[in-house]
Amino acid sequence: MTKHRISRSDAIRLSEIHDIKKALGFAKLIYKLAKPARERYFTALLEDPSSSLDVIAARAEFSKYKKRLWIHLPEKYANALYRASTDTEREPESIAQRAVMEWLENNGYVA
């Protein structure tokens, strides 16, 4: 049997999926992907966690063509983000993405 491995950071993110079968299926989808592709898959998962893995994969592949947003943080915030990344064992991009999404939802920009 071949062992498939994912990063600790990805495993932590997968732990948020409460459906174990779906989490394992998702892990099988992403384990061999490069980081940018894995990020697209996680973003697709966050967009609609109830979607099937096929829909998530299709959305992730389609999103290759979406616009990216780059932000520059003042040094103290960038340092805080990297400390949070180390403390939570999550990628800084994942923390920033979640923070922006929550802010937009909390302020009524996303239904």
C-alpha cells in the first residue's frame, strides 16, 4: 500500500472538515498538488463546504484563471501574521484569507 502524505498545515486545515470521508477524499485530491494548486482547492472548499469533491475540484481548476489580490502589510502586522502562522501551524496566506473572508461576511458584503 502506498502512503500518501500531506503537510501538517494542510492536515490542520482538513481537521475543520467534520465529515471524515470527505476529509480523506479531499486529502487524496491534494496530496500530490503543488502549493498554489492546493490553495485553490482549499479556497474552493471554503466557498461551499457542502459541495461534492467533484464540484470542489472543478471549481479549483476553473479558479486558475481568477484574479489574485496582493496586499502589503506594515511590518508589525506582517510579523504578527507570521507569529500566528507559527503558533497555529497554518500558512500565513490561509490565515489572511480567512480573516478577509470573515470581515467581508461580518460587514454585510457577502450574503
